[in-house]
Amino acid sequence: MATTPLIKTPQADGGTFYTFSSSAKDLSRTLNNDDLKLVFSKFVLLNLPDFDRLDPINFGNFQNYMQFDTIDGAIENDGLKGDPNVNFTESFQNYALNLEELIISDVGYDNTTNLTVTERVFFKWLKECGAIRFREATTLEKSGTVTTPRFCEEDEALAGTRQYRRVVKYIGGIDIVNNVDKAGEAYTELYINVPTEVGGTPTILFDAVSDANYQPSLTIQGTSEYILGRNSATIHPQGLDVYAYYDYDTQLQGFGPAGYTDPTADWMGLGPDITSAITEAYFTEPTTFTSALNANIRKYKNDYTGVTNYNGSAYVRSQLDGISVDFTAANYQQIAGDSTISTIPQFNGSDLAASFEFNAVLVYYDMVDMSNSANTTTNLYGILLLDNVTPTTDGGYIQRYPKYKPNPTTGQNGNSYGFKINLRFDASPGSAGIDTIINDYNTFSMGLFSDASAQLQASAQIFQRQQLEIADIEVRLGAVENTINSVSTSAFLQAQITNLQTQVDNASLAFASSTTLLDLIAKNSDEIQALANGTVSTTLQYNTAVVRQGTGITINTNTPNQIQVSNNVQAYNLMVPLDNGAVQITAANPLNLNVVAPQVFTDLGTYTNMLRLDTINQAAGSLDIYIDDTDIQWRTGQTMRLTFNNVPLMGSQDIRLYTDAPSRLNTGAYGKLAATITNVDISTLPIIDLICTEQGVLTFVYDIVK
């Protein structure tokens, strides 16, 4: 006979992994069917809500808490216990695991399907606890090629009159599965890696799945007050209750349908005649799975006879059912509409992704049909809790772990997580089951593996670059060989040879006569002798054309045989200030500081610069001065002096100087903040010197002269 598994409370040290019964059945199917293969494929990160309660009178802020006393079976079992770890374990065991076991053990269950009910049961448990709610996906979220409805969680709202915190945060893929056989023990190792560069999945779609095993208007009838296969003689290893947590347990005594004082609580549609009500049963949604509406439900103490530790409860219940995560990337409009993104991992690393927190991991596997890929399905295997429940005065919570995405603007570093789950299938007589070990050193070992993978990828990229460089060298070498082979016919070389031949011919004509050279020697000898005798001027003449002026230097060669060198650099190069409308700022047209963002634009000149400003009114925002260094680049030691013709009424505002107009540093136009002169450093008539200390990287300091 099938039995609901008994589970222990979350352990205090390390994680705790709970496996669903359907996965064990699927594993058995793969052992005697060569066409089926079980492959661990995906994981989902959850942020399970706090264990708290809404106000049973007015609901308070409508936040989605995990409230275990919203389910009839839990109330009939005398409400909540003092230990939140016990409340969580009993609810998960006696509701989710028991419901799954009842469905898959029913004689009408279709065992040939590859799609299990596990995931739908798990999310049904969350919604019955008031932990998760949904809305219909918009056209910006769901691809237009999807013809069936898709859903998202309610928009996150951390404050206000109606608050909500998203539960499903991240979709990832299991890339590494390893089989280990050591010391007579065989393990399957699952490596779950959350890389540094990613944030939370920006949009997560859900589908409402209906089939023969899980569809609207189902009644899953229990066998007794106890979970399946258990009775009054069953002793839980930790002394936990084994009473089933049914949607509707016993006939109630209220005035509304099915005995509820609040008629909305009869969501299963049992009707007003409580004498015919179906008890000790679970129910799926009575009409449709695709309603994203919510119902505000109150349950009253007077409806439940014999219950002492219960004073009423209130929760917001979602009407969506058959809930399953949509893992198909093409169904996401934000992926389909972006040519740079094609997969969900790429989606996680896009600008839309942000940092998040999580405290649990859902592990999925694919049932691969080797003969027909269309029959391949993705099923929920189990859930990993990263910690046990920390008690609080209001209930408790599972410790959350932050996942930071790198921020290039602020310089915030990202972080990564690695988890290793060892699965051992134990077939010992009388103790068949699945043992799960969580490696306490998983983060360190996975980090080493990730670093090694990154180094291998970097090496591959180096080899690729070397291959491209070699190909380029081959092309250039071919061009050189072609040039050498064509030298004899080159027009350029032919022209050079012709020019040299002409010069040789001219020289030959000049010295065609045998007396020409002798006459030239005799003339030079006479001039040298006359110079020695002092009969000719000894003035030397120079070619002044080889002397040229440069920046800051002028050359005057108007007087023959004389060069006059002058320095035309003045103490200051006066800069022309312009407002944001390109109108020059003058005493007649002063800069109005009483605007949200007063701005001044000016061009950098050579050497030392001075910017003098005329201003009026009290500053309403920081004064931003933009220095255009497109034509004249900053040099080390170059100074710009900032002064004012009148008193700048800066008040509490600052003066900010920006440069790098052509974005040489790749931070955008004027992306370099050279200096910020705070208002405390600004005197009545300030004199401020901005000095470049390192050109190229544009490092600056400033001095307050006055």
C-alpha cells in the first residue's frame, strides 16, 4: 500500500532537501524502459515569505505571509504549534506530500504520462497558505506567439496598503551532473551554480496546466483522518502529527455555505447543504484553472467545534491552479523582442536583472523520451531549504541569502553561489528510499570549479585571437611577396630610375668641357685668397626659412638675414562662457543661478586659462561647468582659474566641473567629473584653480586661492 513519506524538521546546520514521491516512481520507470531517461536539468530560486499572520479582522497590509492555519485540516488539528519548524514540516508533509501521494496512488491515475503533478501540488500548497498570488501576463511579458494564457506574480510592493513580495526569483540550469562510485557507495552529484554576473530573472512566466491527472473540479478523497498509509499507531521519528491537512476536513457549524460564516471560504463549491458536504478531501478549482483573481477569506473560531488553540485567520487566496513555471525562453516577449538575448541565462545577465534574496531552491528534472522528443517533460524533483526556521514573536522566517549583481556605475561587486547535492538511492530491504546529503563546503568547491572553467574559457579566447592574428599575417605576407615579384614592372621604381638618369645627364652637360671644372676651381681659389687678404666682406648669410614658429612662439624674418623670436603667451587665456542656449554670458547677460540645473559651457585653450562669470539670483541647484577639451587636450600641470565678477549666491549648492567632451575615457560626453567645490569652500568672491595632475587619464586637483 502507498504511504505518505514522513519527513523531519529542517536541520539547524546546513541545508535540508525534501524529495517528492513522483520522482522515485519516474526513476523506477527509467530502469525498465530504454526509451526513457531521467536528466536533472533546471532549478528555481525561491524567497519563501515570513511565517506571520494577517489581521483576522481587517487584513492589514494584505502581505503574502506563509500562514499554516488557513487550511481546514491544520485548524482541525488544533491550530499552530509553538515551534515554527514544526508548523512548516507538518504543513508540508500532511498537505503537499499527502496530496501528491493520494493522486499518484489512485487507481485512475495515468501512469504512462511523463508529466507529474508534483509542481502543481507544490504551488497549490503555497497558495492555500496565502504565500503566493498572480496576475495575467501583459503583452510586454508574454510573446505574441503564445496562444494560451500566461501569468506572473503580483507586482512587488514593499510598502503601502497592499503589499506583496515575489516568491519565485530566479530560473537557472543544472549544467553539471556527476556520478560517483566510491568505497562501495554510489552517488549522483548535482552542481547548482548561480554565477557572479547575473541578477534575478526580470520576468517569470507561469502556465496553468490541466491534464487527466490534475484538472478542474477534482475531488481527491482521503482514506481517514491520517495521511495516506498511516494510522493512530504510527509514531513519527520526531513526534510530529500525522493528521492529514485536508482542504475540507469535517462538517462545520457556520451559517454560510459548507458551514463557513464567511461564504467566500467555500471556494471548493460545496454549497449550503452541509449534510451532503464531502469531508476529508482535497479539491482543485471548481470551474477553471486560468482565473488570476483573488479572494479575501476569513475563517472564524466558532465554525470549528472542539478546537481550542485557534482564534480565527484571514488570508488572500489565489484562484489560479495547475501552476507551473514556464521554462521556454521563446515565450518571453522581453527575450523574443531582443536580438541580443536568446536564452533565460542571458536574460538573467541583462540590464533588466537586479539583485535579490533567496532561501530555498527547487530542483527539476527532465523525463526525456528518446523515441519521441515531443513527449519530453520537466518535473519538480524536490526542494532544498538553505536553513531552518528562525523563530520570531510573530512566527518565524527562513534565513535569506543576498545575490548581488555587479553594478559598473557604482562599482559594486557581484557574488556567486554554488551548491552541491549528493543523491544516494538506497534499496536496502525494509528501508528503500532516497538519501540526500548537502555538502557544507559547496560554495568553496564550486567557486574553484567556476574559476577553473573561467580560465579554460579565457585560454580558448586567447587561442582564437592568435588564430586570427596568424591569418592576418598570412595575408600581409602574401601582399609582400606579390610586391617583390612585381618590382621589375613597378611604375614607381621606373619613375625613380628615369629621374636619376636625368640628373646624371644634366651633370654630364655641366662638365662636358674639360676646362669647366678647372675654371670653377680657379675662381674659388681667387675668392679664398681675397678673403685671406681682407679685401671682401666676412658677413655670413643664413637660410632663415628653416626656422618656424610654434604654439606660443612667433618668428619675425622681415629684416633680411635676421630672426626675431617672441613669446606671445599671456598670463591667462580668457575663456568665453556660454549658457545652455549657446548665448555668451556677460555682465549684460548674467547667468541665472535660480534654476534647477544652472549650466556653463566653455572651450579649453592652451596653457593657463581663466573663466570669469557674471551671475544673478540665489542658486537653486549645483552649478555645472562643462569644459570642452575636444580641440585642446589637457596637459599635465595645465591650470584653469575660475573667478566671478560678482558674488555667486551658491547657498547650500556646490560647483561641479566636468570635462572629457569627446569621451576619450569611454564614459560618455563630459563623463569626467574633474572636481566638486563644495559650498563650504566657496567664499564671497572665490578664486579657484583647477590643475591637471595627469594627462590622458584626466586626474585633477583644485586649490582655493581665495
